[in-house]
Amino acid sequence: MSHKMVINGREISPEQTPYIIAELSANHNGDIKTAFKIISEAKKAGADALKLQTYRPDTITLDSDSDDFKIKGGLWDGRTLYELYEEAHTPWEWHKPLFEHARKEGITMFSSPFDNTAVDLLEDLNAPAYKIASFEAVDLALIEYVASTGKPMIISTGMADAEEIQEAIDAARGAGCKELAILHCVSGYPAPAEDYNLRTLADMQSRFNVLTGLSDHTLDNTTAIVSAAMGASIIEKHFTLDRSGGGPDDTFSLEPRELAALCRDTKTAKKALGKVDYGRKSSELGNVKFRRSLYFVRDLKAGDVITEDCIRSVRPGYGLPPKFMKNIVGAKVNVNISANTAVKEDFLDI
């Protein structure tokens, strides 16, 4: 299988700079105008795509306040799952205007569906790709339904062990998915950088033989930038207009200038990675003359024997390289030499 996918004409592969996905999640805080602005700001910052989440509370959980359905600890302590998803979801009637706005802005938009009805809605809107969230990576029937669309699929792997990741890949492939990527992910909100163990990325690439990337829930860009140098082809980050906006995901999201920095710095990291190359670089050419080389430091007459105190290794670099010092000591000069002359082969009888 090729380690490549194409979304809306943009190739995503290890050879390209990382594909940056800004995750809207719940950061519209219930206001469609905020959602429009987030889309525009993501485009301005240089992101490749803006991602939604397509669910309603009743497609993702049950309306129950029994203990199983209550959140204990963390950002959302004491809320029921239904209440949280009621507040956080992106209304389905917003999807069409949001997709239209993204098209107008020239940024790709797709979504994470959480059940088959969400996939049907997104198909009606011509979504160019699909993302499976970490919590749904074990829902193999959903993965198969998404695969049946024939669109590229990205699966987050937070909380999934190697066996579960393989099962998700097999389900996607078995149901016809040709273009597949998996994202290394830690499903903590926020997640500490040390939990990310980015060396796993290289192992994922060889173990699962698919395109790999990073879904990053840390608070700054360092982890994502390092992942670009470790071979991540896709980087996803939550994105908001204001981290202190009070929404369910605002606190661990990037603001516009940080997203712009991420887009810039991951490109730099990818370029810096380059290829194995010991050759002299274009930026070094002008400085070669300032390297050290051998110079005569005394006047000599033709036929004189060169002793150690006759030559020195100094800057600039117009003489023979310092490694020839031993060969030259004991040789004779064949012309008259003035002090401060570069040592050249032509001047020596060796």
C-alpha cells in the first residue's frame, strides 16, 4: 500500500511538509459566528484543513444521570456525558453553512463522524475525507462504514494498544479503504509532553506500514514540531480564538498566532531534516577561505630545509591543509619565500 493520500488535491506523504489540521471541536461555544471566524483564522494561519466533529448527544451517549454516565474529576467534573455533548456539539444544521464558508475561504473541511447517520450527512456535503476519533477507534463497524465511502481515512489511536490499532487498520482495509493514515495520540486533555513518547512514531511507521501523524493535546508546539522531524506527515491541534473563552476544549487549544507559528515551524523542521549529505552547503561556500591552512612564517631561500618553526596552521585557508604539516617538515623549498606566504605544493621539493 502506498504511504500517500490526497485530500482536495493536496498530497500527504513523508516527502511533503506535514498536513496541518485545525480541530474546531467545541470551540465555537454555541455561536455559529465564532465557528465562521475560527475557519477564517485557521486559513489565515496557514492550516491545510479545519476539522469538525459530527454528533448529537443521542448519537454518542444515553441521556442518563446514573453513575456510569457522570464525569468524575478533570475539566468536566460532575457533568453527565449527555450534558457535556449537548453543550459541545456542532449542530447538524450548521454543517452546510460551515462547509460553504470553508469553501469560500479556500480551506479544506472534513469531520469526525460518530455514527452512520453522521457519515450520511457528511457524504451529502461532499466531505473529502474522514477522521475517526480515538474513542471510536474500537468501533470497527463505524470504521467499515466510513471505508465504504472510498474517501481517505485518518484514525487517531489514543488509548489503543498495538493489537487494537491493527484491528482498526484491518477493518478499514477490509472494507475498501485505499488511503489510510493513523495518528499517534494521547487522550489526555491536556496531555503532558512526556506522555507522548514520540519514538513510537517511527515504530508505528514500520510496524503498521501506513502513513503516520500526530494528534497533539499538549499545551504548546514543541511536541508537534519534534514530531515533524520524526516523520509525522499529519499534525492535528485543537484551535480556538481565545484560550480563556470558557468552552469545553478552549484551555488546551492553540490561538491564531500559535497556529501560525506551528504551520511555519513544522515546515522549518521538515526542511531541516532534509537528507543525508556530507557535501559542502551553498551557505558555506563563502566561508571556506576562512578555514585554517599552512603558512610560512619566516623568509626562506631556495634549497632551505623547512623546520617546524618555519610554518604554522593559521586562518585563512589559501595554503595546503594542516594535515600535511608532517609531510612538509624536512622538505626543501625550491624558490625564495617571504614570511606570511601560503604554503603551496609548487614551492616544495617532496
